[in-house]
Amino acid sequence: MAYQNLLVEKKGAVGVITLNRPDALNALNKALMDEMTLALDDYEADDDIHCIVITGSAKAFAAGADIKEMQPKSYMDVYKEDFITANWERATRCRKPVIAAVAGYALGGGCELAMMCDFIIAADTAKFGQPEIKLGVMPGAGGSQRLTRFVGKSKAMEMCLTGRMMDAAEAERSGLVSRVVPAGELMDEVLKVAQTVADMSLPIAMMTKESVNRAYETTLSEGVRFERRLFHSMFATEDQTEGMAAFVEKRQPQFRHR
Ligand code: CO8
């Protein structure tokens, strides 16, 4: 399917989605987010895709929600249309692993979108921020919650109250991104990582992300119980049989994703 605001490309078992509104630094408008929903639906339904990458341009992953689109809206508009929730959280409902590859600005809704992914790999040019307060609003797509869980209260509070940006090194130190790579190598590195994930058993990877995500939703003892039940269920998969047999037989596993 051809999109107006995205580029989609399959690289083996990795489905790449590139935000593509260069004139607006990939500002996230309704049309783009509607397309993102469709693209994620497509990759989720595609048995050949085992991992998804969301990325932007060298200058901007995304400079936030589209301010020009938001500006004329009234309270009644945003309340009635339940602005944001309709399609903004699609990335959080992905069952397949999703990696954000961030170069340049990831601000406001852009930072929030990156944080909805399973992990973030950043170029050394990346800049993260929740500058909404400068517009007379606050984060609205999970930023005040997810940023706080990533970097802790003090830093999240400072960023949300001042709108200051965090560079890639600070983002890595604070646990917002899994690692930082030179800008010119971002996509090569991310695709390598994505391919590594894609080579694992897909159902096991899906259960693993479900379990890690559970850590954000529940108590430690319930999370550990949830993990154990999923762990037990893995012994009903062909891929567990194959993975352990391959280790014992000193060969590479041939996962069949079932
Ligand atoms: N929305 C709309 N257009 C944008 C946005 C944006 N968020 N960001 C940049 N643009 C446009 C600019 O207006 C400009 O367009 P034009 O050429 O037509 O004037 C073009 O992109 C290039 O931008 P700049 O000339 O400003 O580029 P600079 O390199 O000088 O500056 C910055 C880059 C610092 C990133 C600057 O563009 C900026 O501050 N952008 C706004 C950042 C921001 O405030 N983001 C938060 C937005 S609010 C938000 O995200 C709320 C999320 C809640 C969820 C919403 C769900 C729908």
C-alpha cells in the first residue's frame, strides 16, 4: 500500500516504517498516525515479519504532534474525538517487537511515540524532550508517565516543567535509550539488532516482550508469577524443543516460529 506520510519497506523479516513529512520535521498529524496504524496492522498480520522498526529522518524522528493541526481545536473538539487515544497507542498494542531508531529531534509526541516502542536505539545526534509546557499544554500521549518510568521522577519532572531537551548521551545514561551509535551507522546497527531479534522464535519473543512490559503494569510478585506461567507455557512450543536440542547437539537452532 502507498502512503502519503510514511515509507514502508521490508528488509527480510524486519518491517521498517519511516516517518516521512520532511517539511514539518515529521510532525505527527492525524493522517500520519492513521497511516501508522494501517502500516502496523499490516506488519502484524504478515507472517514473514518478525520485528518492526520505526524511524524518521536524520534531522527529526518526529518534532511532536502537529501543532498547526492542534491549534484551532477547542476543548469540545478534543474531548469528543478523544484526541490521541483513537490511534496514537497502536504501537503499544503491537505483539511483535518494535524498535525505535531515533536520530535528531524526538520531541513531545515524537518522544512519546519512541517510548511506546519496546526499546530505543539513538544516533549521537538524537535530542529528546517534552516541550509541551512551552505551548501551554503538557504531554498527552503518555509522556509524563513513560518518561518518569524510564528516567525517574526528578529528571522527568525537570524536563516536563522546563521543556529542556536531553541529548543522546544523557538519554543513554538515564536509561531512556538502550544505546547510542554514530549517526551514520544508525540504520545499519538497528537493522542488525532487529535481524537478531527476528531470528529468534517469534512466539517466544512475543511472550518475552509481554513479560517485560508486565513489569510496568503490576507488582513484583504478580509480575514474577506471570513470567513463570509464560515460561512454563514455552515448554509446549516446538521452538523450545528445537532450541534446547540445538544447544545439546552443538548446532544452530532452526526455529519454526511455533
Ligand atoms: N508541528 C507542526 N509543524 C512543525 C512542528 C510541529 N510539532 N515542528 C516543526 N514544525 C515545522 C515548522 O513549523 C517548520 O515549518 P515551516 O517551514 O512551514 O515554517 C518546519 O517544521 C521546520 O521547523 P523549524 O523551522 O522550526 O526548524 P528548526 O530547525 O528551526 O527547529 C525544532 C526545530 C526545535 C524542533 C522546532 O521546529 C520546534 O520547536 N518544533 C516544535 C517542537 C514541539 O513543541 N513539539 C511538541 C508539540 S506538542 C505535542 O507533541 C503534544 C503531544 C501530545 C499528543 C498529541 C496527540 C495528537
